[in-house]
Amino acid sequence: MKKNFFWKFLLLGFVVASYYLASDFPLFFTEIYNQKIYSILDRLMHVFSKIPFSVGDVLYAFVVVFIIYKIVVGLKKKTYQQLVLFLSTCFLLFLAIFQLFWGFNNYKYGVAHQLKLERNYTQPDLDTLTQKLIKLVNNQQIALTNDVSKKVVIAKDLEVFNETAALNYSKLPDHLQKLLIKNAINPVKSSFYSYALSYTGFSGYFNPFTHENHVNIEIPSIGMPVTVAHEMAHQLGVSSEAEANFFGFQVMQSSSNETFKYAANLYALKYCLKEYRYENEETYLLLFDQLNKGVQENILESELFWSNKRNVSSYFFKYLYGGFLKMNNQKDGIKSYNKFVDLLINYDKKFHQF
């Protein structure tokens, strides 16, 4: 009994230390954990990528069912103390394994620091990038459809998205490739929980315990190429949601396929427009009116999909996930996705991408 308490106390100490002290050692987590320890762990986990279905999804289901079973048994037998001890141990194990297998990536230096980019941006900066993207997507939409009123259609082919993303990661400039681990990229799998993900507001996820990448197969196909590349970025050691968005964009924007380039630029434009929408709906609508009808249709297709699925659980799980991000050194929580615009603007200032 004393031995059990010793190990549980040790587990508690590790979890508390990992969450409260890790942020003081960004260099260690950049050079040692990310590039060495995590890289080795990811190579070991690569075996799961060979299995055609999601092992992680099965694992999640098993764990949830097992915990529910233990709760029911504990309540029936009225062994409340043992039940609380069991649940607290499960929670601590989850946090400890999460940190060791992937979570410590949250404490390494970010893209802006490593590339020596400026932070934040002005309204004129946002105006400039938004106008560049509007012109770009309008031109691409016409080139792809020969009709300003026709939306761009992408076949929902996960195999093609995986092949394209994996190939384009190798095409990234050296200054971006050096920020990633040099491991094989695991293909993104269709999530068993796609239906539930749609109603909770998520496009995909990375399983930190098996290192499998997943996409919500129900989402509109126009957003799927960047989502696939986004999840791959997490597997390659990118923790921040904004940075995963950034790499997802860069990967598909580097494609030789003009349709995927359009999807990437549209993805970036939507985030820029979202910044205006937060501040002034009228300004957003004026900018939206500058888009070709076909581009508008692509945007509205995605908005309609998510609005039709939105419910109380969407807000609850977004709030819950936002809290989890904050706990893991992403201080902006769910809003951290929007820091993607900050990276785009300041990357363009230094590397003149657009």
C-alpha cells in the first residue's frame, strides 16, 4: 500500500513540475526534447501508421468504456475512496503520458522566435495582406473554373491529400524544414468520430499517444487539404495551433497543383476576414463583396456546414479545449488559432512570400 502511494506521489510530483516549471526551459525543449527525445518516440510510434484503421480511436473508446465501468462498479459497491483514487490516478497518468509523448513540445521556442520574426501587426499590415489575398484567390478561382460565379470543387480523396502534403513538406524552404523533426510523416486517417467532431466543431486532431493524424471526413473538401497538412505538422513537433495552421498553409501553398494552392490561399484569406468580422461586420461585408461569386460560394459552403452543426456542445467543447490549450502553455487558448494571421504578416515582411 505504501509503495502504491509512493508511486502515485511521484506521478503527482512529475505532473505538477512538468506544468509549472517546463516553461522556464524553452532551449532544452527545443534542442533536446523536440529534436532528440520526441523524435525517437515518434519513430517508435510510426508502427501505428501502418495499420489501416485508427488504433488511437479504438484506444480512446476502450479507455472511456473501462473508466465508466469502474465508476459504475465503484458507485454500486460504495467504495468511494478507491473510486476517487482510481480516477485521480487515471487523470495524472493521462497528463504524464501526454507530456512525455508530445506535450513538452508546447514549451519549445515558437516559429516567430526561431525565425526572428516581428510580433503583432498594425491595421495597415492586415489591410495589405488581405487585399493581396483577395486579388490572388480571385485570379486563381477564374483560372480554375473560367467562370467568376462557379465555386472551385476539390474531390474528397484523402489518399491524394496525404500524398500531396507529404511531398510538399519536402519542398518547404530550409529555414522552415529545420523547425521540424526529420521523421517520416504519418498519413492522416479518417476519424471514427467524424460525426461527433462535426457537432463539437473540430476539423481534425493528432493523437499524442499513438502519433496518428486524423481528419474529420465530413468537413467540406475545400478545407481538407490544409487540415491534413495541419495535423501532420503536429506530428512533426509543432504544438501551437497557429503554427500548425501556418505550416498547413505553407505546405499546400507550395503545391504544384493550382487547386491546392487556391485552397491554401482561401484558408489564409478566411482567417484575415475573420479579424475584420470581430471588429466590424460592415467592413467585413465590404471586403466579402470584393470576392468573385465563386469564391464567396466556397466560403459560404464551409460556413453553412459549421452553422448547421453548431449547438451547445460546440461551445462547451471549444471552451474545454481552450482551457486545455491554456494549461499547455498556449496562453490565448482557442484564440491561438487566430495568431496564424500574425505569423503570415510577419513572415511575409521578412521573406516576401506574397
